[in-house]
Amino acid sequence: MALRALLLRRQIENARRDLEALRARDAEFATREAELTAAIDEVETDEQRSGVEELIAAYEAEKAEHQNAIGELERSISELETELAAEEAAQNTEPAAEPAAGSDGGSENNEERGNRNMENREHRAARALVFGTMTRAQINEIVQRDDVQNFLKNVRSYLRIGSQQSNVRSIENVGLTIPEVMLGLLRENVLRYSKLYGRVTVTRVSGETRILITGDIPEAVWTECCANLNALTMTFYQDSFGCWKLGGFFTVCNANLEDSDIDLMAEILSTIGQSIGYTDDKTILYGTGVLKPMGIIPRLAQTQAPSDYPATARPWRDLHETNIRIIANTYTGLALFQQIALAAGYAKGAYSRGEKLWVMNENTYGKIVANAMSVDASGAITSGVNGTMPVIGGLIEVLPESIIPDNNILMGYFDLYRMVERAGEKYASSEHFHFLSDQTVFKGTVRWDGKPLIAEAFVLIGIDGTVPTTSAVFAGDNANSAQGILLPATATVAAGGTITLNPTILPYGVNPTLTWDSATKGKATVADGVVTGVAAGTSVISVTTDNGYTATCTVTVTGE
């Protein structure tokens, strides 16, 4: 087993070295894209356009090959790391020292020793997953750094203060920025817990950006060997990407905070990796495009182009009937796979340089496996499903039921989903702690936008007569939503005069959209908080936040 682990470590080291070499070229591609964007604006003649189009075509092909190579290496590293973690956990190479029976330190019974060894194995497995291929010496080297030690010391300081106060408080002059040396490990954990990140095309940029997209592919023209070539008409579109932030508070069990430095680091890295990786996958599938990236499935369900659809993007297409399919529950066995094959044909992969990917949950996967079962000549039960879709082809990725419902299958060419990551990813803790059920709170954020650049490359299938689910509920943004609103109980204004009502919105710093109204407009009117007296009498002025909180003020209008 030790030799096998050594071989895996060497494979991972080689793959990481190759990955770093590829990522070093990201800046080169960003520079070339900026140059091509500038060249497009300067095109004036057909000859210039032809030259720029050739450059763009070569650039897009080279960049796609580059991104695919990165994705393949990331997937390979993740698989090797998982295999190595299992291998190292099975080796049980770090048994705790045991006092000899009858010694002054006493002895422990077999049950206690067994429980302790089990706990050691669980810790080793968890550490191996979090720290990847790092040796114990390498982990210790990171842990003993001054910046990491200061960070872990502050974590425990938060814990001690939190144990004395059971409410939310601000700790002045104390920061918990996670050391930069830990960021690479955090990123690897996000990748490990996200099953779709490595399948989509990822571009890293800073600021708002535009992505070039090839239009319809022209047909080349045959001619004699010495004859002139025909000009090909190539169309390029541009799609824009903004910036959304994904993150939030996460909790760490205090028992782990009190354990060793390595266990504390592992807990922090694992927790944030799971949280962000999980939501990355959910967003790629079901993101609404409003305050978050656009997911594949809501795009398929659109019946008209959004009002902010870029004019320079590929022409919008209505796909809600062609690319959302329902297979009746009367189809089973071979007939079911025939229907799945027909439905898969609606996903167009003309622009893809990858392969099909099928996304479903565990229950749906089990149903697919069961329908592919048969008995061979020896009487053994077999199934044509082993992580791939029989006959049709394509890998199967199984996600939690909390992301994709039963009997829902999304199939497509995921390299045609573009994720644009922003510079300045942050994994840190908040300046505030929250003492919750013996847990301590930290935070982490990443910034990215994304959308399916070619939506017709995907198809959503409901089996067993299920109407596919086209939306998902995301955690509410309560931190930036009003939790209450207040107005003065009464106010007075003269007829023909004005007063301004200034609402108090809780929590402070939140800026919701407000809707104002006057119950008796013949007495007073209101616009953006400015009340105008119309005639003597009273009117109840109300203000409502965009998430439903309301406050009222009874305004008395005096005089005529």
C-alpha cells in the first residue's frame, strides 16, 4: 500500500506542475482577448474584417483547448487525491502511543483503545481529503508559520469571548483574515466538493468583461488545387458578464477548535469548501440570473428574452418546448433508453469540444441502473450503467437530491457553460462572531458570473411522466434585506405645503426599494417620502419595503 500511495503522490505532483504551467498562460489569453476586442472596434474594410476573424477563430480554438486541458487536469487531480486519501486512511500509519499495561500510567481496555484508534483513522481520512497529497511534515510547516499560528490563536480567542456572551457582538481591533498560504488549500477543497466546476469552462478576469462567441459555422468550399479560395463569412457575438458574490457565514464546531492546530485547519477548510462547492453546483443548474449567475435550466425554461439580454449576444432562442422533454411512465427498460436517446438529440453539441454529461440525483441514477439490468448467459445480473449512459454515451454525475429533484435529468455539453471568476477571491472570517449552539462563525466569499453561452447545447428530461423542475429556492439574502421599517406615528402639513418623512430601516446600512402610498389622496399625496398637503383632513401614509415590511404615519393636513 505504501508504494501505491507513493505512486499516487508522484502522479499528483506531476499533474499539479502541468496545471500550474497551463494556468500561467491565463494572463496571456486575457491580453490577447483585450487586443482582439480593440481590433474589432477598428475594423473598417472587408479585408480587415477577414483578417480579424481569422485571428479570433485561432484565438477561440486555442483558448478552448487550453481551458479543456485545465479542466481535464483538475478532474484528474481530484480523482487521484480522493484515491490517495482512501489509500492513506487504509494504511493507518499514525497510531497514537499507548502506555504499556501495568505501567504507572495505567492501562486502557480494548474498547477504549479501539475507539481511540477509530477516531485516529477518521481524523487521518479527513486530513488526507483536506490537505490532499501533502505530507505530515509539509502540513506542520504550514501550521507553524507565524501568520497561521496568529490566525489559529485569534480563532480560539473568538471562542473564549463567545463563550461569555450569547449574543452578537463586534470584537474591536481583531482581524481574522485567513493567511494567504491557506488559500490554495481552500480552493482545492471547493473544487473537491463541486462536481460541476471542473466540467464547465472557467475564465478568470478582473472587472466587467465581454466574451467572444462564434456564430453559425460556415461551410468550406471545394475548388481546384491551384484555384483561388472562397471567402467564408464568419459571425462573432459578444456576451457580457457582471459580478456576483457567493458566500456567507459558516460554523465550526467548538470541539474541533479546542483540538490540534491541524484538526482546526482541516475543519475550516472542509466547511467552507463544502458550502461554496455545493452552491456552485446548484447555481450552475438553477441560477436565476438575478443577483446571481444564470443557470442552465432556467435559461431553457425562458419563454422570451430577458429585458437586459445583450444586443451583441447570439440571437436568443425559445427552447422551453424543444429542449425540455417529458418521458411517460409507460416506458421502461429498453423503451425508456430509446426515449432518452431521442430526447438527448435535442441537445446540440456542434460548438462543443468536450463530451456529453448527464446530471441526476442518486434515486434517479438507481432507476436508470435498474432499467438497464439484464441477466447474462451465466445467470448473473448485469447493468449497462457504470457511471456512463449506455449506448448514448456520456459520463453521469450524481448530485444531492437537495440540488436536483427525483426523475429530473439534465444532459448537455457543459464546456459551453462559461463561468467567469473575478480576481480577489476571499476566504476570511467576519469581524463579528455569533455564539450559536457551541459553534463559532466565520465567512468566505468567491466572486463569479456565468451563463450557458449556447443554451441549445442542453436538454432537461423528466422521466416517469415527471414535469421537470425549472427553478430552485436559494438561501435568502437576509443580510441585505430590510428586517423592519419605522415611521413617525403622526405628522402635520399645511394644505399646499410639503413635509418629508424619513423612514428608519433595520438593520442599519440596508437600502431596500420602497413603495409609498396615501390612503386618502384627496387629503394628501406622497412621492418618495415627500408628502404634499391637498385639503384639510387626515390621510394614512404607508411605506413598504420590497420584502414586505410596512410602516404607517397618520398625516394631518391643516388649512385650505
